[in-house]
Amino acid sequence: MNNVFVIGLGLIGGSMMLDLKYMEEGTTVYGIDHNEDHLDHALELGIIDKKADLNDLGTADLVIVSIPVNALVNQLGDILDRVKDDCLVIDTGSTKKLICEAVANHPKRRNFMAAHPIAGTEFSGPQAAIRDLFKGKTNIICEVEKTAFRLQERALAIFSELGMRIRYMDPVSHDKHIAYVSHLSHISSFMLGKTVIEKERNERDIFDMAGSGFESTVRLAKSSPDMWTPIFEQNKVNVIETLDEYIANLEEFKKLMEEDNFNAIYERMENTNRIKEILNGIIIKTT
Amino acid sequence: MNNVFVIGLGLIGGSMMLDLKYMEEGTTVYGIDHNEDHLDHALELGIIDKKADLNDLGTADLVIVSIPVNALVNQLGDILDRVKDDCLVIDTGSTKKLICEAVANHPKRRNFMAAHPIAGTEFSGPQAAIRDLFKGKTNIICEVEKTAFRLQERALAIFSELGMRIRYMDPVSHDKHIAYVSHLSHISSFMLGKTVIEKERNERDIFDMAGSGFESTVRLAKSSPDMWTPIFEQNKVNVIETLDEYIANLEEFKKLMEEDNFNAIYERMENTNRIKEILNGIIIKTT
């Protein structure tokens, strides 16, 4: 690989470039972003070597597309149109069904690998990019069989050097399950932040009372609306289902409180404490 | 201060003792706990010097009562009955109204200081105790005027050595606001954990897909039901109010999704991003 292009210089694309630059001598990283400030920052921070635009894609050996999922659906076909026959194009979108459908019949479908590296922080933009973001993290690959053999091989070598664990999954299952373990967490956090801000609007020093527990549960409410609005839109049906179940659990908790059934409340919490072992699994895997 | 007693050798009581032992030469720490294992662990870990029971309280100069809030309401009067006239008794309960009411007319009310050190982790028991847990954290003191002057002074000196920032508040306001910035976070986290565990019961490797965002939002679902059930019970009215508002926000978010009103969803998230500045305030204060 010599000419690496990254389209979208956010946290994911930027962090991936920081790692890839050290992986192979003679790699030149070209950055494409509609936000000129992001390009300038990425150059200053050494994330990219050169600015580029879509017309330069014909020289690319590898293209990482890390843009919001609505832009992915719209632009992926055009990107594939522009690359040469042995170029590998990888997306990093948090939804997979509509993205895979958008290029299902594209003549260069075999140049594309649908991926979702489950990594990130609540921060965004090239300034948020960090080395080793992907180390020990899970990367979901969808429809691997639709990618050309040699390009599968190259992609897996890259993910392996980034330190990622690979899981294969069909796009529909991906979107269904990710709604529970990622999308719902973001909504719960955003709405918690909203509830508290609304209530305490006029009493700012109340936040003096907030401890690390509050901080942890509302951390995701710092996330970018530009990234998350199209995710919720594309995964609407699954997300609404998770929201229904979450709201039903909250309603039940409230009802138990109103009925003074604190034994049942104790039991609900005790059963949920099992999350400890589940999280231990996550922590062991990711460190 | 020479004879320090701690009643309840959990995270809070244990951590406080670890710090206090180093604050004054010649301090002997006595531990009281109905759980014999906790006492044994606390001895082994050097958190306490000696095991004791309630009959020994007559020799105490300082008593820290760090037991669940229902036990506090039941036992605080008896504890005050047993201490000498110049002994300072401090509680660390996460609710304040019922605790203050329970001893409002106690003849030794002036020996008591109602406190809520907003510190902790999701872990519990003496094994979870750590040095410097309270450094930079907020300590809410209620009804300070009801504590004897000299004992106020002693308490403030202790909190100052622990590194805590003091905020004075009436018990009713404390319980109202803490419901938003602490109790609601715990319920949101417990119910998120419950929703995901229920859904993914038969697909354990789905948790492979969970990243640090999920981990952060469900962290509090590891918390102890023994501690939290009585907190929700004592703060029932306020907690139900916060739950109503939280559920209403989630319902609205769901409705906006169903109506494909993603502009409004974007706007809700963007407005809530202000939580960044609020959290920066918390982080600056606590580190």
C-alpha cells in the first residue's frame, strides 16, 4: 500500500491514519474533507501528508471512508466509481444495512469492505484523533464474502496491525444488536443530560452536587449530533424497539416505587448486577 | 481526636478511615459492622485497629456512621444516646431529610452533623476502600446550625484535611436536587443494563459488540442494591418526579423518530451538548 486516502477527518479516520502511517514505509496519506478547517488541522497534526479531493481517488491503493452514515449511503457509489481495480475501500459506519444495500449492485462491490470498528470517544474532529484507538477493540465486518479475496486479505492484515478483533455478521443482525449496546446508550445519556439541564436551568451551582456517577452516565451526551442524527435515522426501526423496551422498564420501576414494592426494586437491581461480569468481559478484551 | 469509631465498613467508611488514620498521631480506629467478614477484612487491610460494638461507643471522640440510609434512620438516635457529651457524630447518608427528621428532637442533636460526601465508586465493601477518595469532592452539610459550634469546627477541620469542598444546604433541597444529579443516573443505568441483558439473554457474544460507551452508561448498574433500595425508598417523591421527566423526554425522542423529525432530534442533542461545559466544571473541581 502506498497511497492511502482518508475521506472524513474525524476521530475515527484521523486516529486510523495516525496508526497506518507507522505501519508501512513510503506511505503517503491524502486527506479529503468538505471542512477545510479539518484538513488544515489534520495537516498540522501530521495526520495527513497532503490535502486532496475526490478527483484524486484514481491514484488510491486504500481508501478509508469515515463520514456520517447518511453521507456514506450517498457517496459510496461515487467513490467506488473513481477507484482503480485493485483499490480497497473500507467504510467505518455505525450502521451497516443501508450502506451495504446502497452498493449491493455496484460493479465495484468487490472493492468494498463494510466495517464497523467499535471504537471511539465522545469527542470528534481531527484534534480528537489518538494513536492506538483501535487496539483490542472489536471490528464488525459485514458481507465479507462480497469483497474480493485479495482485498479481504489486505483488509484483515490492516485490522490485525491496528490490533482489532474481528467479528463477522450480516448487516441486519449488526444493526439490530448495535441498537442495544450502542445506540440506546447514547439516547439514554442524551435524555438524562436534557432532563437534568432543563430542571436545573436556573440553579447552576446544583451541578456542584454532581459526582463521577453523573459524569459517567451523561458522558455520551457530549457526542456529535452530526454523526448521531443520521445513525438514529438509518436505524430507526431497531432503535424505536430498544426505546420501547427501555421506557417500559423505567415505567415498571416507577410503578414499583409508587406501590412501595421495594423488594421487587431490590430484586431488579440485584439481577442487573450481573452486568459486572459482562463488563469484566469487555474490559479484559479491550485492555 | 483519639478514639475514632466507624459504623459500617463499606467503601465510604473504610476510605475515610484510611485517610483519618494518617491525620493525627495516636488515633485508634474502632470498627463496628454487623457483617463479621467486613470487620475481618477491615482489620487485615489496616482500615481499623480494633473490632468493637455499640456498647463501646461511650469512649468515642468521633463516630462516622456510614450505613445504608434506612439503618441510619433507625439507629442514629440510639448511637447518639450512647456517646459522651463532646463526641462528634457524622453520617454520610445519600438522603438527608428523613435522617435529619429522625434526630430533630434528640437531646444530643448538637453532637450530630448531617453530611453527604459526594464520593464513591460503583464498588462496595472494605476491599473497595481507597486513600484520597474524598480529595476535591463536594461534601453537602445540612442544618449546620444545629451542630454545636466546637463540633462544627472539628468536623470542618476533618473535611478540610480530607480535601473536600463544603456546600451548605437544607435537607429538603438536598434530596430534591440529588435526585436529579445522582439518583436518576443510577436508575437510568440499572434499567439500561436490564433492557440489554433481557434482550441479549440468549446471545451472549453480542456483548462483544459493546464498546466503552456502553460500559460508561451502565457502570452504575454494578452498584449495591443494599445501599440503593433504601435511598430510592426515602427519596421516593423526588425520584418519581425525575423519572416522570426522564420518561417524558424519552417518549418525546421516540415520537420525533416515529415522525421522522430528525431536525428536532438534532436540535435536542445539540442543546444537550452544553453538558460538556458543565462536566468540565465537575472535572476541574474533582481533579
